Amino acid sequence: METKTYVEDIKRYLNKNLDKGYQLDDLKIQLRKNGYSQSAISKATEEVEKERARLKKEEVVEEIPKEEVVEVVEEPKKSGFFSKIGKLFK
């Protein structure tokens, strides 16, 4: 079983390079080529994906605008010239 710092090192590496725009699959291949165990890579990858998904949900919740109450005020109707003349003949 890998030590916690071993997995944490992999997580830091993954987060740093994901932020730079690298693909997760490419990073996992690179880690494997550099001698990291598949189980440690899998554990770190799973944790990083969960953390990033949680952070993404929090960002979406923060972006939802709050409802604003807007009071509609109607202007009084203006009577035109012809409606005034029509009232004279009633």
C-alpha cells in the first residue's frame, strides 16, 4: 500500500498539470513511465476527479443569479384629442 504522501505528490502533479491544460490520460501515462505504481495513480486520479467535480458544482451554484423583485409601475393613460371631443358629444 502506498503512503499518503506518495498519493498526495501524484495529486499535486495532476492538479498542477490539469490546470495548465494537459489531458488526464496523458498525465497518467507519463506518471506510469516515470515509475509510479498503477494503484497509486488510480487512487490519486479518483480523488482528483472527485475534488474537481465538487469544485465545479460549487462554481455553478455561485453563478446562479438571485431572483430580483421588480415592481411594475404603469403610467396613467393619456386621453387623446379625439377621445376628448367624443366625450363632448355624449
